[in-house]
Amino acid sequence: MTSINTNNSAQAALQTLRSVNQGLNSTQNHVSTGYRVGKASDNA
């Protein structure tokens, strides 16, 4: 019999990291294209 355990905390952390990474990619793209990033809300 096979058992698959799910670590809900690890899945939540992974989702958070993916979201942060997506935000960083967006900000990096803005900076590399000359878009001005002057305050934290520009990253939203």
C-alpha cells in the first residue's frame, strides 16, 4: 500500500516563494527597461 503525505506548510511556503519570485521578475524587467521604480507600491 502506498501512502503520500502532504506537507501543507511546505506547500504554502512554496506558493509564497513563487509569488515573491514573480514580483522580483516583474521589478527586474521594469528596471532593465528603464521603467522608474521609486517606491514600494511600484512593485505591486
